[in-house]
Amino acid sequence: MKTIGFVGGLSWVSSLDYYRLFNEITNQRLGGNEAAKIAMYSVNYGEIVTLTQKGDWDGITRIITDAAKKVEAAGAACVLLGANTMHHIAERVQEKISIPLLHIADVTAKAIQHKGITKVALLGTRYTMQFDFYKNKLASYGVETIIPGADGIEFVNNAIYNELGKGKFLAETKQGFLEIIDKLSAEGAQGAILGCTEIPMLIKQSDTALPVFDTTLLHATAAVDFALG
């Protein structure tokens, strides 16, 4: 079994979910008392949020790269960044380490492609939805991306930073997300990417008829596949 490297704290809420999934999936595969080998470095989410809002991606890159180097030095065979938004700098981090960085949009795109879906809604922070890094990765797999309008972007982004990232999951927020998903479905989306690692704690497949893609689960599964492969 290889050691999974994980840069967490992005937020701590979803990092708990990642940790649970690494171990649950490993135990499902191996049985007994088996669990994942994990080297984790947890950053200060507040510092990351402040730099994100300032647009200081160089500062974020320094922090995340330092964390990735530390998990590599601890013996990790791969590294995951525990947030969709942080993959805006994934290539820059990969350049500074020698172990593979498992890109969340790659594993998500493969799952979408496997379902035969060619047009998908993307929900996440404003950066994940509006920057090119995610939609370009999906486009390389032949998947077209659509996002909400301005009001929907604000609603989703504010919910992530003011509620979900703090462990708050409100019924009215869930309803707002489902209304956005329904609207994007009417615009031709054949599925919806839950493109923030906290969203799958709010929205479940049972909540909507549209296929949803839980990026936390997909990312964690890819890590276990790598570790046990």
C-alpha cells in the first residue's frame, strides 16, 4: 500500500470527509482492520480565503506548494489538494514536486465521460465556475460546461464561504442549490458537478433526478486506486 499525500484544511469540513472516505474505501477493498496510509498537512483556511479574495494566487501557490513538499518528504507517493478551487494552481504545484498530483477535474471528467454525458453544469466557488482551469480540463475530455447566471454564481459562492465551509448546512440553502440545478438542467445540462468539496454534504443524488458528480468521493476513490494499484 502506498501512502496518500493530502493537503487539507481547505476547508477542515471537507477534509474530515476526505479522511473518512480514504479509510472507508480502503477498508471496503481490503477488509479486516485495514485502513489507508495518509500523510496530511492541514493549512489555515482563513489565510487561504483572505489571499483568494485578494487574488493573490502567488501567495496561495507558495503555501500549497510548501504543504505538498512536506507531505512528499513524509513519504507520500501522490498528493491531493482537498479543494476544487485550489486546482487553479495545480500545475504550478506539480512543477515543484516529484510525486504525481491527482487532479480533481481529471477524475471528475473521466466519471462524466464514462456516463456518456457531454454537457454538464458546474457548481463551485466563483473561481471554479468562472476561471478556465476546470472547464478547459473538462473540454479536453469532450465535455461542455455551463454555469449559473450572475445571481446563481453569487448565491453558490456566498453559501460556500459563509455557510458550507463553516459546517453550516441549511434547508433554504439546499433548496436554492436545487433550483439552480433544475434551471441548468432546463438549459441542457445532462449532469451536475458538485464542484466544491463541501457541496456533497448538502446535495445528495437522492435530492435530484439529474446525475450529480460528487468530486470529493471521486477524488478520494482515485487516491485509493493509486495507493492500492
